Amino acid sequence: MPKTTEPISLFQQTATEFGVILVSVILVTLGTLYYFRRVRMERPPIGTFNGRDIVILLAFIVALPFLYGYLPLWLITCLLILTFTSSLYLGYKPVLGTARTWVGIGLLIGLNVWTSHHLMGTTAGWQLWWAELSVLVGLGAISVANLYVQGGMKLQYVAWLALALAVYDIIFATVLPLTDELVAGYLAHPLDPLMGMRFGIDNYGIGLGDLLVYSLFFVASYKAYGAKAARIAFGLILLFGALVTAFIPFVFNFLDQELDLLIPSQALFGPAAFLCYLWMKRRWGRERTMAEYLASADAQVRDTAPATLAPAPEPEPASA
Amino acid sequence: MFDTGVRQFRMAMGMVWGRRLDPANVGRLIDDALATIAEFGEPGADAQEAMGGSLTDPEEQLEWANRGLSRTARRLAGKSPFYARRFAAAQVDLRKFDLNGLRAIPVTTKGDLIEQPGDFRCTDVPGYLATRTTGTTGRPAELWLSRYEMELWPALGALSSVLREELRPGDIMQVNVSSRATAAMHVSAASCRLTGAGCRPLGIVPPEEAVDGLAQDGATLLLTCPSYLAEIVTTARRRGMGPDDFGLRRVTVGGEVLSPSLAQAARQLLGVPLIEDSYSITEAIPVTARSCRQGHLHHDVNLGLTELLDLETGEPAAPGALGTLVITPFFPYRDCMPVFRYDTRDVARCLPEEAPGCELAGIPATSHILGKADHLLHLGGTGVVTPRQLVQAIEALPADPWPARYRATARDGRIQLILPAGAISGLGEAEACHRVAAALGGPDVDLTIVGDDQATLLRQTRSDLHETTFATPRALVGA
């Protein structure tokens, strides 16, 4: 077992990590629900999220670590800029309008790139970088989760995705330990897909993918079965996604070779989420469709789509 | 969602480049559209436009028409013996062929189709299904259709219908058109199959059986022709039925004149908000036209070109003038036995130059079909009475003589009109004559009355293509 050289104890680290995860998860999941209840995103004329999209998504996720490993840094940064720009534009154009959304995206991404290159010498600089990155990543997670669920992603698909990610997390944390290398190797680079904070010499964070799965599960539960299901999902997320994930290193007293605490949190959350979905389905039956949700009392949507005026009536003939 | 995007892209590219579309791809898009409606209750915004809905920008329409004409003409010059001769005789440069050169190509007539049908068959496409015209203008023409066409048309039609929410899973469509209209029957059945709806292709059976099908067997959609709709209405009225006896939500008719009086009676009796009066002709399928709420007929610009040519000069009809519809279906929507500039002899009036101002304003429009060109009554000078005017005038008589049976000729500026006795039931001859003349705009009318047993001899309708069954003895319907 490696010798601990941290100036704070493992329990302190664990508690801090728990606090960071808790705050991140609460902000993003509740933010996603707030957005879901208030904003209607534009959707394509035809198409709804289906099982094949899950397969495509998983294929992309599986390919991602290898891409990170083989592509040059500048190209990865470009791909991340493209990804964040797309997700933020789709998510916040209905709220802010086109011009303000572009300005916001430019500021957020520009500031992140700048701080990545100029503010990493001090703890305060790191904290500013983390804070700004967290806003960017949190907004991105809220947008993408809504894009999927408002695009018709069912709780069933979210549950299967979480279960598949559990397998993924275990494989990429043990058999092919790429995740650890990627997190450590890419830290402090622009648009690092993490939400977190630095305290002392330690960085504490949670991955964008984890936040996305939690938000999806939370909001898809709400859409499928209402507030009661959302409360159960929220409890499950806090328990497995925050508490158990944060305290596992402390309970089992482990650190990796680089003194990092990288927890494959989906390995814990995925099976729990899947079982929870099965229980909900058994208890409440078929999921609501988006149309049924919108027709229900749960939907308090402020439609942000531009209002269209009814065509003016034809003028009466001027002469009899 | 991702694969839906790929399918839309494939379809869009096929349309833009003018290559044969993959009907299976369109079929999967129908599944996607149904899944979208199941999840969201309706398609997304602009679904019709995204799926190849009608172009509404005049410049885009012009560009599309030029490309479609050029593509179609080049193919026909190489594959269709009839058009190879015709284009060669016209000495047009097909590489630069567009709307400007269109008038160099003579129109194709029904006579051409009947006399030399084999020459219209393209040499690179085997025939799969033969269909026949079922109109009332004499000898039917036979058209061969390819398997590709018979897979593509229902797919395109079903996709459009699903996006307009005209066809839903669980619907039951009853089709009362002649069983010899095999293309229409096949397209209806295949569209229903692709949508998850049921189809009951009954044909022109005794109307009692059609009414039973509508009332007892739960049809939600009815596709028929106006004369048979008249028989259904008459039969249902005779049985004392009303809107509560039917579960219909849409009734679509075509192929004949639908009078306002019959449409209103059908709406009230069958409990539907609208009788949709569409236009299509066997020879020019899949190019169609649909009616708007202001009574215009809007012609499809995506699958073909529709011209309105002056009856006298053959030039494009001027605003207010009568013209015949001349239709060119584009490749790749028609490939086995295509026609180019097919003169339907269906007469419509050219609308004023200003935009129609209806819900389909961006799509080119004419008046409703007024009848066949050969059935117009010329009263001297510019006076013309159309079959639509006559049908509307007669079907508005208090006896509800549906479908209208009459014979009309023009002599010395007067209309010689023969009606069966039942048509003027409850009115004297003078009163009936006065009412018809007033409805026609005041021409002099000489009325002759004949017995009801001669009614069906006066004017033939599509509902006269009886298909007997052993279940119901046929009753004479129509005054």
C-alpha cells in the first residue's frame, strides 16, 4: 500500500470530496429539473431518442479514452470546444436568444482557455479556474441532459445506459486503467470535463459523464412517474453517487499509485439505478411519454419558443 | 434520433440529386414519425418541409421545376420509344432543357396512350402492376407501373399523411373506388400497412354494404368518389342513420365534381368536419393536388409540374381564363410508363395574379376542377357553362338528386337540359327550370323531363362501375 504524503488525513480528503460531489450533484440535477420544467427545447421534426442512440452513445464513450490517448492536445481541445459550444448553444438559445447565447459561450470558453494558460501558479488561480470550469461543465450537463430527455429519452434507456457505464467504469478503472491516466494527464487543460474545486494542494472533482447520468436519471424519473419517483431517484443519486462514492476510499483505505482517489462511481450507481428503474416500472407501470408529461399537472412549462401570431383575417371588400 | 437524421439526409439527397429513392428508407422514416408522434403527440416544427413538403418560394419552385424537367426529359429521350421520337422531332437540346423550351414539346393525349401503350414503356424497367383509368370519358387507358413505383408512392404518401396526422395507427380506411383502379387500391392498402392502420378495399359494391362497413365495422377514414359518396348518403338517410352511427374522422373524395350541397349533407350525416376534395388522375400519378379552405386547388410542385394551358391557344392560361391541366411527373417518382406534358382535359380557371391568401398560399393554385373540356357548354360569345355549375345547380334542388343525372347541350345560346322526374320532385317544371337557370347565372334553359328509369343513361358516374356481390340486391340510386 502506498504511503500517504498528504498534509491532511484521508478522512478530511474524503469529507471534502463528498462536499464537492454533493454540491455539484445537487446544483446540476436540480438545475436540470428546473430547466426541464421551465424551458422547451427545439426538437427535430422527426426523431425520438431510442435504443440505437444508446448504443451509438456507448460506442462514442468507449472510443473516447482511446481518442484522448492518441489525438494531439490541440485537437482534443478543439473537439471539446465544438462539443461545449454545441451543447450550450442548443440549451441556452431558447432562453437567451441567439446573440446573447453566442456572447455567453464566447466568454465562458474564452475565459476557460485563458485561465488554463495563465492562472495555474497559485491556489487562488486554480480555484478561479475550477469555479469557471464548473459553471461551464454544469451548464453543459444541464443542457445535454435536457436535450436527451426532452428528445424522448426514456427512463428505461437511462437505466440501461447507467448499467452499461457501470461495466465500462469497472473495465476502464481496472482491466484497462485509462480513465485514471486521462484524468491526471488532462487536468488543468482547457475545457477539462470536470466540475470541482481545489483546496490546498488537492483537486476534488466529479466528471461530466457522471453528472450527466445522474441528471438524466433524475429528470427521466420525474418525467416518467412524477415527483415521487424523482425524490427516490434523488435519494439514490445522493447515496450512491455522492456518499458511497466519496467514502469508499476511506472505508477501504486505498489510494492509487499517484496518490489519486479515482472512484469508478458508475460501478456503484449503475446497478442501483437499474434496479430502481425495475422497481419503479413494477410499481407504477408504463412510463409517461413526453406528451403525457406535458399534459399532466407536473408540467409547468413557460414556453420560451417565439410566439407566432395568428394570420390576420382577410380584409372585407371595400365596396359592396 | 441519430439514425433518423441519417435517413432524412439520404432521402433529401435522393430528392436533390434526382436519384431513385429507397422506399425502405422512407418506410423506416414513417416508423420514426410514428414514434415521434407517440412520444410527443405531434411531429416537430416544420416536419412537412423537412420531409420534402411543398416548396413555397417561387424561385425555388422554378429551379426545382427546371431540374426536374431536364432530368425527366433526358431519361425519357433515352428510355421511352414514344418520347425519344417526340423529343427528336422537336429538335430540342435536352442538356439545356427547361421551362422555356417546354412548349416545343407537344402535349400527350389519352388517345396517344390508348393507341400505342407499348411505346410509353421505358426499356430499363420491368412492369409489375397494370392499372386502368376509371373515368367516364370513354375507353380506359392502361398503365404499367414498376415495383419501385408501387413501393415508393405508398411510402411517400404515408409519410406525408402521418406528418399531417391524417393517417394514424389503429385507423381503418374504407376504400370505395373501382377495384380496377389497382394503383389506388394498392397505394391505399400499402399506406395503411406502413402506418399500422387497417384497410378495407371494398370497391364499388352495393352501397348498403359500404354503409355497413362504415357503421358496424368501425371505419375511421373513407376514400371514395363523390357519386359513390352520394349513394352512401342516400342509403344511410333511407336507413334513418345519423352521425352517432359512424366513427369517421376523415372523408376524402376525388375524381368527380363534389357539390356543396352533397358535401354539406355528407358532413352532417357522417359527422365529419370536412369532406376533403383532392385531385389526382391515374395517368399522371403520383402528382396530385389538394384543396384549401378557400376552395382553390393547389398543385404539387415536388413530384411534378402542372401547367394550365388555354383551351383555345395552348398557351399558359391568362388570369380568369379557362385552361386544361397538363401534368409532367418527374423522375425518379415515375419510372415505368411515364408521361410528359400529359393533357388531362380537366378544366380549371386561372386565378387572379395576386397571391391566393389562403393557408397554402405559397403553392401554385387554380380553381377547382370544373369538368372535362369536352363537356363544356359554349353558349356563344364568351358564355360557357361548366359541368361543375350544372352538377351544383342540379344537386342543390330540394329533392337532393344525388348523384346528379342529367344531359345538357347548348343550342342557339340556350341550354337544353334533360332531367329525370325524381330530380324535380316537389317542384313544378317551371320552378325547377327557374332555379337551375338562376344557379347557372341566368342563361335560357329548356327543360325536358324523362322517367327515373332512364336516369343512369343521362350521365354516367364512377359509381356506375358496379361490383356486384351475392349479399345485397342492387337498388337504383340517383334521380
